[in-house]
Amino acid sequence: MSTHERLAGLSAAGVSIWLDDLSRERLRSGNLRELIEDWNVVGVTTNPTIFAGALAHGEAYDEQVRELAARGASVADAVREITVADVQQACDLFSGTWEATGGVDGRVSLEVDPTLARDTDATVAEALDLWKAVDRPNLLVKIPATEQGLPAITRALSEGVSVNVTLIFSVERYRAVMEAYLSGLEQAAANGHPLASIRSVASFFVSRVDTEIDKRLDAIGTDEAKALRGKAGVANSRLAYAAFQEVFTGARWEALKAQGAHVQRPLWASTGVKNPDYPDTLYVSELVVADTVNTMPEKTLKAFADHGVIEGDKVTGTGPQAQQVFDDLERVGVDLTDVFLVLENEGVEKFDKSWDELAATVQQQLDASR
């Protein structure tokens, strides 16, 4: 089977392949265009860590940094202008995909300042500012699914902003995210925004769940506990998909659908395998199901193209088996409530740190150019 056949098969199964990376180097070199044309990539996600890495390496940003330094731009303004410029270029590159798929794909995500993750009003203001600054219909503004982020998601949607909800770890929080989405659509309709123009995905993190739970299973140390290693991430995602199927049915959803609303697709995030003992395509092959997105690092994308296996729908109807995994985890002593709390806090902290690194890098480059 060729590279194209495996990726085409994944697309045919209803999985939209998005790249979890963006840099000006990718844009200028033609690499991103090649991934679109030859590797079935139909979208891009970004986060503060990705931009921090992009700014720290290479010379692609030097010209813009010099121009920003010459007019005395602040670090905050410089970060905004640099990231917005990259996302605008990527949106333009994906415009054909966006048109061909009727707005389903061809999407590029840009995250609000993660230091605002616990501040609802500031997150809403930032989301609206980014939506206006990028000014592209295929943008998704990323908002974290913290408790304070949930009302921000609803309010951004109510203003017609398309949203990528990020940092979702538990099915319980995912249900709250879907509720925020439905409420946002209802308010958008009341505000006169056409629902057909609003899109959303819900980024459900996968590998980080295994990393945290495996660590706890190793600490427990029993054979029964060790036998559960590497099972939680996939099981958690399969339970999330069952919740997705449940929520997007019924009278409330049908009323919104009749007004042109689209489902909020689950997006499998953090799908690069962190444990070398696991197959490097684990979080792709085991989560094949229609109406989903899998956003992958390029390494995972090319691994699947080389040797990924598609065995049909691996998710629908697997809820009972997935729930059994979680029942077993609790039985051996894993505190799942604490797991998800730790993961959310760590996720916010990691993006905060990356944001600080991004700002520090820009500051250094501005200082060097003045």
C-alpha cells in the first residue's frame, strides 16, 4: 500500500487529517503546500509551544522583527502581529480546501493568550480581537476548556466566532463543552448570526492521558495495574465519541440543525505517541471513525503513511468496553478525578510557559534589531 493510499483511506473513513504545526519556514519553503497536495492534510492547529519553537529557530521572521523594532512595537504587539501573519498566510493557503469541503476543513487554529485561561471576560475580548485581526472565514479561535473558558466559548460563538475548544481531558468536561457550544449557537441565532457560518471542533487530548495514568499504574505496581498501561487514552476518547453521538441527537439539536447548524466535531489532539513501547500510530489507527479530526505532528503523519493500518470504524459501539477500562482503573486505585485535574492544570501551565518563552524570544530579537 502506498503512502497516498493509507492517508486516502483514513480520509475516506471520515477522519480529517490536520497538521499539528505551523511556521513561516513551512509556509515559505512550500512544505505546507506539499503536505496539502500530496499528504492529504486538510487543516492546521497551532499553540503557544509551536510558535515558541518556530520563533526560536531559523531566520524566516527576521525581516518582520526588524520592521517591528524600527517602529518601536511592544513585545505583546509583536507577538500578535507575527502569529496573526502566519495564520493569515496559512488560511489563504487552505482557502481552496475550505471552499471544496463547504467549510468543513481548510481550517487554521490560533489560540488566545493562555495566561487568560482563568479569566472569562479577557478570553472573550481576546477571541473577538483575534477573529477581527486575522479576518479569514476559515479561522478557528482556540479557547481552553477551563471552567472559566466554558462561558467564554459560549459568548464567542454567540458573536459568530468559530471556535476550537482545546485542553479537554475528561468526558465530563467534554459534555460541558458541548453544552457551551449548543448554548452559543442558540445565542448566535438570537443575535442574528447565520448558524451555517459557524464551525467548531472540540480538542480531546489523548496521549497525555496515558502518560499520567501509566505513571500512576507503575507506582501501584501490581500485575493487574501494569496490564492497564496504554489503554486509558484510547478508551477515554471512545467514551467521548459516545457522548458526542448522544448529544448531537434529539429535539434541541434538531432545532439548531434546521437553522443550518453544524455538529461540533471531536478532534483527537496530542496524538504523537510519547511512550516508545507503544506503536507510533496507536492514537490514529485506534481512533478511526467518521466525523472526527486527528491533528498530528508531521512525524506521526508520515509514520501512518508508511505503515498505518485501517481496520474500519474502531470507535462506534465500543463504549461498554471503554467504560470497563475505567472501571478497572478505579478498582486498582487510580484517582481519575485527580488525574484530569492534574492534566488540565499542567496543560494550562505548559502553554503559559511556552507563551513566556515566545515573548522572551521576541524580546531578544527586537532588542537585537534595535
